[in-house]
Amino acid sequence: MPTLFSRIIKGEIPSYKCAEDEYHYAFLDINPLKQGHTLVVPKKEVDYFFDLSDEEIARMQVFAKHVAEAIKTVFPCRKVGQAVLGLEVNHAHIHLVPLDTEGDMLFSKSKAELTPEQMRNTADSILSTYNAMYE
């Protein structure tokens, strides 16, 4: 049975797409820590991040770097944090979160409440910035 993220990649479940290439898909987390919180996933269905090959991890990290640069352009912040957790969905993924303080990356804190319009505008801004930078 396909994972939730595989269904998102295939368009069976809607998402707020931020970037895409041949191997990866990036979209907004629907329970964001902050506006701009983005998930980067491989199109290949793999449960555990470290089960990806060295080449796949390297390629995914470079893609995540490019997405992070787009996020930082859209949401000026000190840095973009990265976390690999992977317990909530059985599909390897990287969280990218705009940071001004380390507390911005606490997954136990209350989630940001954004309207669908804010989510759509956020994703569109990141996607257009990513495309301008890398396509």
C-alpha cells in the first residue's frame, strides 16, 4: 500500500508544492512549526532515511539545500533548520524550518495556524523562487 507521501507525490492527495525535480518532491507541512515549514521527500518510497543509498542521500541533501535557499529568500531568517525524524509517516523525509531562534525547531510546541490562502501563497512564493533560482 502506498504511503501518504507517495499518494501526495502522485497527486492523489492535494498538497502545497514548493519544489520538484526528477527524484524529489517538496511541499508544505500541514502542521507547520512556522510559516514556510517544508517537507522534502524522495519520490522513491523508502521508510527510513538511512536506508537510502549514499548517492540518494547526497542528491536529496542538495535538493533540500536548494529548497532551503528558496525558503530563506522568501522568509528572511537567520538560518533554515533541518531535521530528519521519520516516525510519523513511513516515508523518508527532511523537515526544513525557517529559524530565528533554536526554539523555532521544537516539534513539541504549538503549531502555526495558517489559512489555506496563506498556505497557498507560501507554497507559490517558495515554488516561484525555487524555479527562478534553479530552472
